[in-house]
Amino acid sequence: MSSATATAEVEADHGHPETNSGISNNKLAMWLFLASDCLLFGALISTFLLYRTNISDNTPFSSAVDDVFDIPFTSLSSFVLLMSSLTMVLALSAVNRDDERSGRIWLLTTAFLGMIFIGGQVYEFTVFATEYDLGYSTNTWTSAFYTLTGFHGVHVSVGILLLLGTVFGTRKSGLGKEKAENVELVGLYWHFVDIVWVIIFTIVYLIPIG
């Protein structure tokens, strides 16, 4: 099969022309966006690592901020987010099979799991602020912590909006196989957000300050 024929088939299937790299313009743009986001998260994580031991005297705990973390709760919340990656894969698989009903169900399930994660994060922030008096400006550790985890929470919220937009924005046009690349792009973003959280969870919650 010639390259021109292959390109024509890709355009017919997804409506997005290929670039010289062999992927569509939309997919290339998503990869470039995720690459830039890697740099952003890298800077935030590096900042947190620099300030993670900088705990001032006005902090309401003596030895380490590890004492305020509810690891079982955060682990469960993290598990929910990781499971959403599985439902995202199932959604894309259903759309590729032209199974619109299952695709919508799995996309909504993914969004729901994301909402549970965000709810857990809001609860954790509320506990820190009310029970431990840890505000954003309490010290440099709290500033770095809230900025890093909050920035990730914003990304999850954006992902939820993308998922819901994909489901409800295709009510008239349908969510068939021709929309597979659109779903794949949302999936790439969602998997990226999940992977970043694994790194954040490990660094912030699991590695003791000592």
C-alpha cells in the first residue's frame, strides 16, 4: 500500500491529516502540550523537594509533616484515579469497536472516578486547614505542597470537563469509530495526569522527610 493511500485512509477514518511524522496534527499537538506540561510539573516537583524540609516553628507539629497525612485515605483516592485509566482504555476500545453505548458509559465512569479523586483532595485540604491550621502561606512547605497538588487537581478537573464534553458534545454527531482519535487524545491527557500523580504521591506522601 502506498503512503498516499495510507494517508487517505487515515483521513477517511478520523478526519485528521497525517504529518510527516506519521501521526495527525491534533495528536502531535497533544504530545507537544504534554511535553511542555512535563517541564511545568518538573519545576513544581523540584521546588517542593527544595522546600520539603523547611518547616517553620509556627507549624502545629514538631518532627515532620508526615504526621498529618492520612496515607490509607490518600492511597485509596490514588487507587481510584489509577482505576480511571483502565476505564479510559475500555472507553477507547469500545469506540474503536463502534460500540457507542459502552464508550459513553466508560467515559462517564472515568469522569466519575476523577470526581471522586477531586472530592478526596478537597476533603484533605479542608482537614489540613481546619484541624492543623495549615494554610497556603503557613510556611514554604505548605505553599509548595498546595501549589503542586492543587495544580495537579486543576489538571484532573480539566480532564473531567474534556470527558464530559466528549460524551455530551457528541449526542447529535454520535460517538462512533470516526471519533476514535478524539477519544484517544482525551485518553492521552488522562493517562498523563494519572502518571504524574503516581510520581507526586510517591514523593510527597511515601518518602519520609526524616
